[in-house]
Amino acid sequence: MEEESHLLDFYGAECPPCKQLEMMINRLKEDEGISITRYEVWHNSANQSLMMKYSKGRCNGVPFLYNKRNDQFLCGAVTYEQLRDWAKKQ
């Protein structure tokens, strides 16, 4: 298993925006070498609890992206540019 990144993606398995985001996350890894650790929350209560810990009520749905280094997050559908800019902030 890969080491957990400081960048986290919380998603639902059947969530259409989450599936689009997954493609962008894969592109980000290919284009920029940036990895994001993904957690499925609709069918995994431990992952859902972890999402709520980081969300702190700021985002109550998926997709939810969180940067453990700077407490920056994205909530909901985003563009590739928004994802890339968020991921590059240290």
C-alpha cells in the first residue's frame, strides 16, 4: 500500500462528481507527480468519521478534499485547475 499523502480525497463510490474528480486526480499524478490518498466514505464508517474530523462541519458532502499541512480544503465539484492549485499550496 502507498504511504498516505498529506492530500486527502473523501468520496462516495457511486458519486458522479467523485468519479470525475478521480480522473483529475489520476491526471494530477501523471502530469505533476502529486499523489492524493483517497477514502471511500459512503460504505466505510471509519473513513466517514475521518472525513468529519477534517471537515469540522465546513463540508458535509462529497467530494471533500483536505490538505493536512495547511488546513485548506475543497468541497464539491472542482475544475482541474482548482484541484492543481489547491494541491500545490504548501
